[in-house]
Amino acid sequence: MRAGIQKNDTDSSPGTSLDGSFRKSGSASARSKSRPSSKFVPTSKTVHKLLKEYSVKLLDLNIFTEHLQDWVMENLYSEGPRNFASPFSLDELRTFDFALEGVLFQQLIRMPCPPHHPSDNNLKEDEFHALEDFLHTAAQGLWQTFWHKNKPLPFFLSYPRYIGSKFYTIEKAKSRGRLGGLCGAAWTSKSKARWDDVVEFVLFKQNLDENALSPKVICEALFYGVHMLFSRSLSGCKSVEETDYVFVSILDSKYGGVVRIGGDLGKLEVDLSDPYTSMAEWIARHADVSVSCVDRIWNGMGNVNWGDLGTLQVLLAMYYSIARWCGPARKSMDSLAEHHSLRLEKRRMETQLVEYENENKNENENENALVPYSSNYNGEIVEVEYENNRDSKSKGARLSLVRGEMLVVEDRNEGLTSFRVEEVVNDGGGNSNFSYIAAVAGDSCAAEVLNLFVGAHSSRLEPSWEDMNLWYQVQRQTKVLNILKENGVSSKCLPEIIASGRVVHAGPCDKKGPNGVCDHPWCGTPVLATRPVGDPVSSVVGPFSSDEATRLCRDCLAGLRSAKTLNILHGDIRPENVIRVDESGFVLVSWGRAVLEDRDSPSLNLRFSSAHALQHGKLCPSSDIESLVYLVYFVVGGSMKEQDSIESALRWRRRCWEKRAIQRKLGQVSPILKAFADYVDSVCGTTYAVDYDAWLRRLNRAVDGSDDGRGKMVEEGVRVMCVAESSGTSGGGNSL
């Protein structure tokens, strides 16, 4: 490390070096004996004192700018290789953009829009609040997406006035009349922070040039960046490596940019008599300085353009700063960006434009035809008669079974099983595409009533959104119930999977392989058989009694508790998805929209979904019990008007909880239900875990005087009768 006192090139007077020896600052032999350090970390009290004295002498921003501005201008306006490079490549920003596709950044405070004088403290306070909201939202979104979804953000936002000053909150700075002197915002690792705790610094300026960062602004960003490097080195911070680097973001009320500075401070020649010259020489010769373009962050209405270049640059600088401090992200950008094509395909299926092909088809065929996807779409939106064709699409998309019809299913575990259709039952929710066929399965000695769900043929899933609903009801629910079964999770409050497989049709079948299909319209259609069978709560006439409502709450909570042991959330609690079984209990069914991992999206229902689900499209730990409270409120006669938008649904929820309308109504029915609603009110929308066991004990005492955490069940469906079993003799809970 070169660290002599160098007043000028001809000065040969000896000075104190960092290793405590005496040498001439211009002596080559002395330099060759000095040991370069991989980290600019003090190794003795003398060295620490020397470095601290040097940093204290480097506090004047104006002098620093004078020494560095010519070099910055030379690199900023040159067209050759010396021009500043961008901190981020275009491919890097594109990958980051893809990785953030599923992240919902929720802005609360808008940036003030009208032009104003910088000395206007009221507007400056609003700008700082908008800046703070932007930074908090960005950091929280990045932390939960890449590091820990359920752990709190380990950083704090503070505001300094200058290098070496105390850190303030906006309120504290305003109360002391120092709001106008705040220079920017700093993410720190401690609530009572020092400069060596700064993770990233955000410089807040007035009226940035929309074309490029000015030399003066770049010098100021480098000034703060150098002090961040220096402070980390003085503290012996473990995160400092041979070549450390920091990011400084520069923002005003419209635009933003990023400056990155890094380098080996071991190559810095400390000159106490002229610290600004020695630091300028280190930056010019040894530092790696990158400067981004300036781009828009806030639009004309004060909203953040989250997907725009300016915002992505600031977010990426924050991402690398967090990674520098906390270590690599648990989920990399590349791994999240890989899902872009999957999300793109899903979005295409949801929003695809269709047109009818009516040529060479008679009227009856047209009424029952599927809507094909047109790959050569010509740009016109074709108006279709939705009301006339809605029902016919689902008829053509799936098997149309009638009472008494036989259906043979091939189960990989149970072999071939025959079912006889006994009844076709609509789900009661107004979705004609959801018809559940009830069947009885069994041998000649015993017959069992089961639910038989028949899905859509795999080749017809793409053109019809109704078929996607069938996919959730059959294939996805099969996956969820199998996960529960394979992990030993069972409950009287959960449906039990009895058989799952594919339809075997009569006549010849020329499919290639066990997973193949032939040209027969029934071949390979997925089927799911479950038990028990019951009537959906939506079909019950009149409000529930106190005992019924309490039992419903207890049984559903027990089912949720059992699934939560595997971190599975239901995500679609509503009257159609709870069944009553033989007047003895209730079962929570329809687990096709269950949330197994972060990227899964729940089904949204304006009347019964949680506020968090409606607002963010994701579930929080208490979302299911919030939906359960709405369900109980509904079945006891609570007033629930149809909502026409997410905004109106959120307003209804906010109004009900604020006025305690739900608690008052449930309190008229049962004290325990009112207490449960109070508990839900305290945890809904938070990250707190739900205490299922405590509430199950209380509800069990209210229902039957026991502490047993059991629940009962109910299911909607289709009754089928199993006539014969062609092969497969295992008896595991199944008479097939």
C-alpha cells in the first residue's frame, strides 16, 4: 500500500508511512518494500489514526469537485474509449425486468407534480415522503422476491445533511428546521447508524438534466461513494474485498440515474497535506467509475414507472447493494427470468383473440363447436354471440354423461374401474361449465357413493377458458390431494382421493404409449373420484343456526390446519366449496386453486376473497381464515351485496371491519364466533402465523365439549356407481 506524505514530486523529506517506517515519498525502493493490502483495513492504532485524520481532511465537497471536475468532463463528453461506461448492460436490465414481472410494487404516496421553488419546505417535505415511499416499496419488493418472503427487511432509511453528520428522520429534520439541508437518503444496516453502516446512498437533487448527469452532480455522487468506501475500510467491514464498489443513485422529482464507483483502496497514496489531489489521482488512475443515462422515474401524475429504464436502473443498483451486504440472493435473477416464457404463454392463453370457423358446418355443429385459436390473426377483434355459445362450448369441451351411463377409468395404482353415473349435479355457483357427476363405486357386496369429476380433453385445453377451469378442478386438484395423501395428511374435514386416471373408451384404441391418446374424443380424458359426497352450503335454504355455524367454522378451520402442515393454502373458500355431509359435519372441497408455492395465484371472488388477495393477487397467512369469516357471516344471514369491482369489494371490507359490522352480527349468533372474528381482524393482512390449534380447541369445546381438533365435511359432486373392477385388487381405502 502506497501511503507516504507526498507534497510534490521533488519533495524528499521523510514522512510517516502506514506501516510505521520512515521513507521518502518518492523513493522507489521504499515503495517496493511496502506491502500491498487486499483490504484497506487498519492494522494498528497508528494506521487507524492516520487514516481517520485523512478522512477528516476530505470533507469539503466544493474542493473535491474542483479537483475532479475536469477529469469528469473529459470522460463525460469524450467519444473515445475513455467515455464513462454504463453500470449495467442492456441484457442485464432485460433479465432483471423479466425477473420482476410477477412483483407487485404498491406505491402509496405520489411525487408532487407542479413546479415549485426549492426553498418551499412544504413541497420539499412531500417530495421526501414520496422518495421514502418509493425506496421502501422498492427495497421491500426486492427483499421479498429475491431473499426472504416472510422475513422483515433488515435495513433502515435515514437522511443525513452532509458527510459525517447525524442521520435524521423526515419528521425529526422538520422539527429542527433542517429539512432543507438534507442531501439524500441512506439505507443503513442499523437504526442508529453511522456512515460505515450505509448500504446504499440516494442523492436527492433538484431539476436534473433529462439528457445526462452533469459533471457537478457526478462529482457529488463520487464524493459520497468514496466516503462510503472509506468508512467501510476504516471499520474493517467484512464485506470489503480487494476491489470493493458502491452505488449512488441520483433522483429528483422526475428523473433518476446511477453512479457506480469501485476500486482497490490499497493503491491510494495518502497525502495529508493535499488529500483532495491524492484522492482525485486515485479516482483517475485506479478507480472504476460508471455512469448511467438519465431516464424518467415518476410520470406527470407523480406515479412511478416501475417497468421503465430509469426505475429499473435504480432498482438494480439497490439489488446489487443488498447482495453486497447480505450475500447472494436466494433466488437469482436468471432463475426468475426463466419463468418469463411461461408467464407469457399463460397470458396469451388468457387474452387470446378468437374467431369462429363456420365453413362446411351445419347449424347444429356450429352451436356445439369449440372456438378454435387462430394462429394467423389479422388484427380484427371479432364480435361473438357469447350468451348463445357459452354453454355449448363446455358441452363440446368435455364428456356429456347421462344417468345410467357406464364409464371405465384406468388408474395407474388401481387398474381399470367401472363407474355407473347416478346423477348429474351442478355446482350451484352459477358456472354451468362446472358439472360434477356423482357416481357409486364398489363391488357386488358393497357400493359407495363417490364424487366423479370429469375434466376436459388435453387437446382442447388451449382454446377454451372454461376448460382451464376444468383443469383446475380435475388435474390440479388431483395433484393437491395426492400431495396430502402421500405425506400422510388426512382429516374428516378434507376430501379423500379414491381414484384418478383417464377414461378408457369402447372399441379399438391406437394410442402410442401409456400417456398417448388416439383420435377418439373420449380417449385420455382425465377423471378424479373423491369422497365423501354432500350438498354444497350454497344450496342450503335459510340462515344457519348457532350450532351449525360454529360447526361449519370448526370443520373448515380443521381442514385448513391439516393442509397448512404442508404449507398449502386453499385460496377459494366460498359456499360452493364447502359441503354438508349427512347432517353431521362439513368438508372443505375444491382444492384445485390451492396455493402450493409463491408463484401460484388464488381464485379471486369479490364476495369471499381476502382483502390481501384482492389487492395483491397473492395470499397472506391469514387469507383463508379471513375468507372463512366472510363465509360464516354469509351463512348466518349477514348482508353481502354483489360487488361490481375490486375497489368496491375492498371498500365494503374496510367499512365492515371499521364499523365492526361482522363482529356485531356474529355476536348475535355465538360469542365464540364473535371472538374468532376479532382475532381475524387483528391478524388479517399481516405476516403473522395463524394459531389454528388454540382456536380449534375453543371451537371444539363450543361444538361438542371436547378438545379434539377434528372437523367434518361436505362435498358437491356427482354420484356414480362402480359396477365391476376389471383389474387391480388393492384395497387401500377403496373398494374399486
